[in-house]
Amino acid sequence: MKFSAPQSSLAAALAPLSTVVPQKSPMPVLSHFLAELKGNKLTLTGSDIEVTMQTELEVQGQKDGRTLLPSRKFLELMRGLPDVTVSIEASKEHRITITDTEGKKYQCSAESVDVYPQVPQLSETSTFKMPRNKLRRMINKVLFAVSRDELRPQLTGVFLELSKEHFRLVSTDGHRLVKISTKSDGYKGETQTAIVPHKAMAGVQRIAEGEGEMEIGFAGSQLGFRAGNTTLITRLIEGRYPNYDAVIPTENKHVLTVGLDSLFSAIRRANIFANEISRQVRVHVEKETLQIKVEDIEQGNEGFETIACDFTGEPMDIGYNATYVQDMLRQIDTSDVKFELGSSTSAGIVKPTEQEENEDLLMLIMPVRLS
């Protein structure tokens, strides 16, 4: 196999693929990109078996064929070369030769292409299109709350729901929950649900950059995302996602409104002095003031500050994990943030004071027991 292409084209095509290639794997072949050349069309693939990403680009083809490219070395070299034409040639002995028009030359060895796993193909039963920037925004809002607990596999993914009324993403780790919905304009099919692995959603984030549409294809135990010449196919997490609506309180009548920047800065400062395990801060709210107190008896740390707010309920003390609060406040795009509270021991709802057009963002945070 032999072809030539601009360095910038190769580097841009390979960067998203690197997000799905495993850093460590019992199968060394998976630490490679698969390159397949037919005429002037080069198809590049990265996979960890569960998640596969594939992209196509135009090159100057000289000899058709298939080869593997060591992902880390090859991508780092592409990023390190100037934006000139690069030539890649693969021998039958799995030796890769990379040269450029300025006379640079590098060689490396690769695994045999014959042992690379078969690339999955997607046969959709239902498809849906939406703007890439909208999907990217929605993924950004939910990824932080995905659980890392492998003992609860359903929570290690993002719940995706598509109906005639809405397109929705949900994530939770048991301590906090995020639900974001938008209108599913034009979708007339049956309701579709899926639990998408965190890694796959992070990969979709990468290919959702730029303008244009994202096509989502449902195919049984697989889900596909297409953006331009790039496709991501992922296996879905099996099992039932928890009934998230059941844990969202409907009678939190006490509303706290506070400046986003003021609250975020105060929580960030308090978190510096919080206990390194519990990250607990005490929040006391009254009609016009919000007090934040932190104390770590073990390390002899403590802190206190007050900021202005607007609160409609009776004075209340609530304990929160400061890191969790910070994570949620990062998702707010309005100048103020709104908390809907019930009691000091019940879940609180966090929202922007104004929603984006055709969007509904809701975050839930559980309090911690005050010590």
C-alpha cells in the first residue's frame, strides 16, 4: 500500500480516532489504526471492540492495500511534522515508511493486518438527524455525572431516549443526576432507548465539532453516529436504566436564586479547605443571604463567607459535596442559577434561570449528612 496526503489532513482525521483506541489492551493489534486504500479513498479505523470509529478522506493513491499503523507513534509524528505532503508506504513485512517532501524519513513496525478484528457494519432500523452543535452541547451537559462504578454497569453509560416529542440524554452516579431534552423535530418513528457507554459519547463529542448534522442510527444492540465522512458505532450497555423520573422531586417549593460567579467562586474557595474525602460544605440560606461554612477537624481547616441571594423559604441548613456543586455550576450558562429545594435531607434541583430555546436542562443533587 502506498499513498500521499497533506500532513494536516492526516492529523485531523486521526485525532478523533485516537479517542477510541485503547492505551492498554491484551490485544496489541487494537493499539493500531487500520488503513485501507482503494483508489484515492483512504479509510481509517480505530477500535477497542466495543466502540469503533471510522473516517474517510481523499488522498493521492498509488497502490491499493490494507495495513496497520501504530496509533501513538503515527499520530504523534503527524502532529510533529510541518504541513507538507506526506507519503506512507507499507511493505509485506509490516514495515511502515513515512517520508515528506522536505526529505524527512521515518520507519516503524506494525502488527499484521490479518489479525485485526472485523469492522462492524450498521444496519439501521431507525434514524434521526439533529444539528451537531446541539448534540455536542447536550453531551457536554451530561458526561460529568456518569458513574465510574463497574458494579453498576447501567450507570456507566448515558441513557438516550428518542420519541416523537423529545430527544433526551440522562446520566447519574447515584449522588447527582442530569436530564437534558430538546424537541425531536420531524421524528415520526417508534420510541427508541439506549444506554451508550461513556467512551462512545466522548467520541461522539469529538466528531460533533463543526457545523452540519449528526445522523443517529438505531440497530438493535448497536448505535451509530454519522457526521460527514466519519462514523462511530458502539455496542450498547445491556440492562434497564433506573427510573430517573421517580427520584426527581415534584414539590420543591422553596426557590433559591444566586449569582453564578459569586456562588462558584465561594464554593471553589471552600473546597480548598474541605475534608479531602467527604468534601462537605455547610450551606445556610435565608431570605437575602447565603452562608458557606467549611470545617475539616482532622487537618485543622475551616472557612466562612457570605454572599447575596434571594430565597423564598424558611431558613435552612444543607450539606453538599463541594466538588459535585462545582461540577453542576459549570453547566449553567445564565448569570444566575436557581435551586429548587424541599428540605435539608431531600434532593435539590438545579436549573439555569432561563432555558435555551427548545431545551430543558435539569440537574439533581443529593445532600450529605451534616457532621
